[in-house]
Amino acid sequence: MCSKSIRGEYHADGIISLSYYKPPAYCHACGKPFPWTDRAIQAAIQFSVEEGNLQGDEAEQFKNAVGDIVRDTPATPVAASRVRKVMGKVGPQAAQFVRDTLKDVVSEAVKKRFGASDSSGPLQSNPARPSRGNR
């Protein structure tokens, strides 16, 4: 990390704040994840690898894919597809845990690109495709 101060709320004597402070996930100066962000990312990766029984290249590709959805890179669209595939393998409860863990740490650029509530976003499982007869 770059040793810059973490941006946060301002506290003054005699002033009561009713606002909710949520610590940032990334450093505003260098863009690196804070330790709590990195721990969330690593927990989601480890849980998915174990629950999805990912091994070898598949596990490594998933780790890299998560790295590419938590920050905006040229590989983000491909990474999102890989993450969706793994979400389909780990089962609904495990996928929900991973989504809940990562939703607060994906970069703002990624949230905007995929839409925070977009059901086809990188943290969603593979959506069912409509049959030709239902169009």
C-alpha cells in the first residue's frame, strides 16, 4: 500500500452524526485493495475452489477471473463469464455466499459496466435461456 490516509468520516466534538460510514474497499491514491477487501476476495476464491471442487488450471483461471472482476481490466468480460460458470457449479447457497462476499468489493467501474442489479452481471449464475417457442 502507499501509506496514504484512509478517507472516512469527520468527527467533531459536540456533533452527533446519524450517518452510516462504510469503509472504502480500495485506496483512493493507489487503487490497491485494503486488507479487509483482500481478505474478502481470498475467502470467496477459497470457498468457491473448495465447493466447486476446482483443481489445477480451472482453479487458477477462477482465481485470475475474480481478480479481473474486482478491478476493471480488458479481461473483465471474459472473467465475468468464467465466474458465472463457477457460480453454476458450486450450488445456489455457495454461489449466494460468494455473491454476498464480492458484491461490496468489485470496483465501481465493474458495477457500472455490468449494472449493480443486472441479473446477467458477473456474480450471477448462468441465466436460463428462453426456448425458441417462448419468444
